[in-house]
Amino acid sequence: MVRRSADGQQVVGPREVLGVPALPPVWVTGLVMRLRARVARILRASDPPPVRILEGLQGVLDTAALVTLCRIGVPERLSGRMDVEVLARELGVDPARLGRLLRYAAARGWVGLDRHGRVRPRPVLTFLRADHPGGWRAWVEFMGGEEVLAAISRLDVGMHAEGDPFATAAGAPFFGWMEQHPERHATFDAAMAAGGRLHGLVLARSLDWSTSRRVCDIGGGTGALLLTLLAAHPHLDGVLLELPEVAERVPVRERLTVVGGDAFAEVPAGCDTYLLVNVLHDWSDDDATRLLAAVARAMAAGEVPGSRVVIVEGRTDARGRDEFTARADLLMFALTAGCRERTRREFAELGAAAGLRVESTVPLPSGSVAHVLRRAIAT
Ligand SMILES: C[S@@+](CC[C@H](N)C(=O)[O-])C[C@H]1O[C@@H](n2cnc3c(N)ncnc32)[C@H](O)[C@@H]1O
């Protein structure tokens, strides 16, 4: 399952990260997202309201079922077609009860079940294996955490200005709490890394790197994005800026410099590209402006001609037509108070306050967008 390069590094491409042979063109992603939203609307329109209410309330069972499948080890054990009884014996669980969980998993399309009580994995289950190179299993482990489930159940608190569902449920704001719980922080980092690999592939293809040499990923987690980007463009060097406790967990790799620190205080100078991938959406307008100002200061100090800031965030969907985007936004809302997705105009305003101007906005095949900013008064 794992592909390796000549120097033994794991190769992660679209097949490992997304389960597709190649990244789709941007127009295909857009078309698929629109079609999916339209089909969902048509299906919903045919359901009576009580069915929709119950279906909505029972959505929580998706999380519980995925977490349970992983906790009892189904993705690892089920590598081909198997009798449910045999699988239950190997897992050490009750066959009838496992059968009920697998029926739910089959209804959701995660496994296949035949009339003879045999079960087989579908691609979703394969992607959930702990050793899958895409690393998406970490999302199940992160979402199954008590603090995350408790924060989601306190969304109501966040409806009031200054209300923080995560802090109410867990006793401290998200990143402060994570600092006190290193194991859960590592799980969060691993979940972020799964998305980081995807963004690394997407950015490697979607932006021009020909004149770039040194790229800084601010809040880049444990380096999955940068390492993917560096593998795709061997002429690049990377600098990863992260909180000290996260920086300690970044693997040592050639061409990668790791800096533990606080991006609000200081961003390393001397890079030509500063990435902020899914970082600004964690912060209020004031904090996001402070962060961009710190980047602008680093650009001014480094005096690298043509330096740029690349902000990658989900596409805002003001009308809530795409369920996936709306769900991701609500999850973020439960975890980080003050967080928000922003439009191009809002980024332009934040940038202007920090001495940066938006030069272009590039739609990405992942469905996100990249805003490219330059210093308003370039050196
Ligand atoms: C939502 S995660 C995004 C991670 C990664 N960029 C991605 O897209 O997968 C935000 C990251 O910002 C980091 N972070 C939070 N506060 C920071 C600070 N003051 N300085 C540097 N990094 C910070 C967190 O540790 C976390 O890894």
C-alpha cells in the first residue's frame, strides 16, 4: 500500500490522499460540488419533515459508528470478504451486535454486506486503516475525543458574543487546552496533517513555484503540507513556524527548518512565500490583522524581491448550499471562538490594515481558494 521514493521516503500522491489517480481540474471540482448540493436538495425535498428531523438528530450516530468501527479494529481486520461471525471472533466482540453495526456501516456505504452475512471493505474503510498513508484515521480519533463531542453539544453557548463552546465544555480555549493535553494535541496535529497532505499536493500544482526558493508555512502543524510541497518541487527549501510543543513533534528532514515560536510575535524573515493554510479562520479580525502584520514585518525585514503571502481557506458559502462546507464551518465554530471564514473582500480589508494587498485569488481543485497578497509598498 505504501509507495516509497528512491531515498526511502513515503510518496504521497492523489491516490493515497484522495483515492483518485490524479487531482481533478478546478472546474470538475466545482461541477461535482454543485451537483452534489443539487441532488441533496432534490432528495431532501421529497422527505416529510419528521423524517428530516429524525435524520438530522441521528446524524450524531455517524460519528459514533465510525469511532466504534475504528476502536474495535474493523478497518485493520477486514481486508477482504469475510463472514461476520469470523470477523467478530477475530475482533473478540459479539457477532450479533457487530452485525448491527455493520448493517449501519453498509447503509452508509462504508462496507458491503451480502445476503449470506459476508462483509467486505469499501474504499472508505480502507482509508480508515491506522496504517493508511493518507492519515485520515486521525480525524476519527480527533472527532471521537470527549472534549470535541462535548464542545459540539454546547454550540448554543457560541450564539452569544464572546461565548466559547469549547472553553465552556472543556474548561479552557482550544489551543490552551491542547497545550495541557499533549496526547490529544498530537491527535489534532495528525488530523491536520491529513488535510495538509492534500493542500500540499494542490498548492504544488496550482501556484507558480518557478521563481520561489524558500517557503515558510506558518502554523503548518507537523509539516505534512511542506514536506509534500518540497517533494513535488525539489528546488524549494521549507521553514515551518509552529507553537513550540508542536514544533517538537516535526520529523527531521532535509531542506526543512523548524522554528518553534509564536507567529503573533515573530515570523522568520528571508522567505519568498509565506503560507497561512487554514490558520486565519481560527482568529478574530483583530488577531488575524496582527498575524498578517507580523508576516508583513518579516517580508520587509527579509527584503526578498517579489515575496508573497498565500492564504488558503475554504470557499465561503453564504447561502449554505454546500453541506460539507457548512458542516466544516460549524465544527470550527464549536472549537475556536471568534473563528470565521472570510470572503476575498474581507481578506483584502484585513490585508490593507496590515500593509498587504490582494493580488489574485486562485480557486483550488480541493474546493478551497488561495489568496495571493503582496506588500502594499514593495521593497
Ligand atoms: C487549524 S490548524 C491548521 C494546520 C495546518 N496549517 C493545516 O492546514 O493543516 C492551526 C495551526 O496553527 C497553529 N498555531 C496556533 N497558534 C499559533 C501561534 N501563535 N504561532 C504559531 N502557530 C500557531 C496550531 O498549532 C495549528 O497547528
